[in-house]
Amino acid sequence: MRYTLRQLEVFLACAHHENVSRAAAGLSMSQSAASTALKEFEQQFELRLFERTGKRLRLNELGRQLWPRAEELLERARELEQTLAAHGDLGRLKIGATLTIGNYLAAAVMARYMAEQPGTRVELEVANTAAIVDKVLGFELDLGLIEGELNHPDLEMIPWRDDELVVFCGPDHPLAGKKRLSDGDLCEATWILRERGSGTRQTFERALSGLLPKLHILLELQHTEAIKRAVEAGLGISCLSRVSLSDALKRGSLVELPVPQRDFRREFHFVLHRQKYRSAGIQRWLELCRQDH
């Protein structure tokens, strides 16, 4: 075989970081060793995989075609190594989850996964939908759990479970006693919302289509708990996943506001790169998520 797995690792690290020195640091190599490995890899097959602009490397068309196939080959090699070393251990898994899922659902699945495989390493990255999707596209994450809606030719969206958003306020808010909020009430209210790029914000804007220019948005916050505290303090009303509100609604520290004329239903999805190798670890994670539901 004319190439080595180490050369593929260097190629992929350069594709991720677009810089040889950062790729070398990520692989615990010297810059000269990484440069040599990449140069030899290209020279062996008389090809170029990157466009070079100063110190920046950008994949050319051939490099982009090779990227997912190299990722799959290395993933299979790692899986084989794990099997040889641990006799069936499912290996390391890099999961990305949007904030609602990461904070309220993914931890339980991760605990069950790790209990099945003592010593297994699972990395959970929590960010908004846009950030998780970018990392799945870049093969930085094995799998994403998202609440947003998207279409991309390189991504596979697999339905997971149903969810809905809930409009809510504090128990002392003037709207707390209303049995139904009209569109006029929604326009007159002061809102505290999730930031743009989040799946929750995307669903909210779809549900309130036609009213958005009339809404008074006081704050846009990234963290669900911060929004709940602000609403409890009487700063306004908000709209979040029922998953994130169940305990507060039971306690009475937050109050649901019915808006029957608007559709706040949505679906959580798994998102994977279409060319990502489905390792045993990924398959088991998907199974546990479905069992948990």
C-alpha cells in the first residue's frame, strides 16, 4: 500500500484546520513532520489536494472528493483498533446536541451508553443548530441531535421524537390569567427569545409568521435557563420547548399561555453526514435514543 494511515490523518487535520502548524499541533507532531507527510502523500500519487494561499490551505475539488472517503477509512481503522484492544468496546464518540436537547435529554442517553461500555469516552458538545450542523458537515462530530429544520445535500436527517414549544410567563404577569392569547396579545407583549440560529427561534418564527415585524423583542439570549429566570423576574414572556419547561410548570414558577391559533409543533432529528461511516458506536447511540423515548 503506497500511503499510510498517518498520512491520511495529516491530510484530514489539514482539511479541518486549513493550516499545517495547527494540524500538526492537533496530532502532537512537529510542523516539519506534518508538512513532510502531506508532501509525500501528494507526491506519491502526483496530485495536489489543497490550494495554498500563504499559510492557509483550502481543499481543491479533488481534496473535497477524497475527504469523506478518508474519514470513513480512518474511522474503520479506529474501530478495528478498539475491537482489538478492548474486545468489542464501541470506542470514542463525538456527539453534538442543540441546547434544549443537550441540557435536558442527551445526558441521560450518554449515561446509559457509558454504563454499557465502561471506559468508553463520549464527548458531548452543546451549541445551537447552526453550529452543530457546521461541525457535522466538517466531520468534527460523528452525529448531531438537533431541533431545527434544514435541507442540505450532504446531510441525512432522521426523525427522532416529537416536541412542541410553549408560550409562557411568570405567575404575576398580567397575561397569566388569560385562557387564550390573541394575535393582538402576542404583538403587545414584551418578548425574551432564543438567539437567531437556534432551532427554537426558527420554530418560533415559523409559528408566528405574519406577526414578526410587530413583536417587541426586549432580549435575545442563548441559554434556556437565563430566559426562564428573566421571565420569572417579570421582564416579559417567552417561548421554549416543553421539555425544558416541565419542572417549572409543575412548580408553578412559570405559567403556560395557550395560543391555540398558532402551531408550535416540531420534531427533533438526528443529523449525520451522508458519507459518514456508521460505526457500531453511532448505531448503538441511535438505538439508545429511540429506547429512551
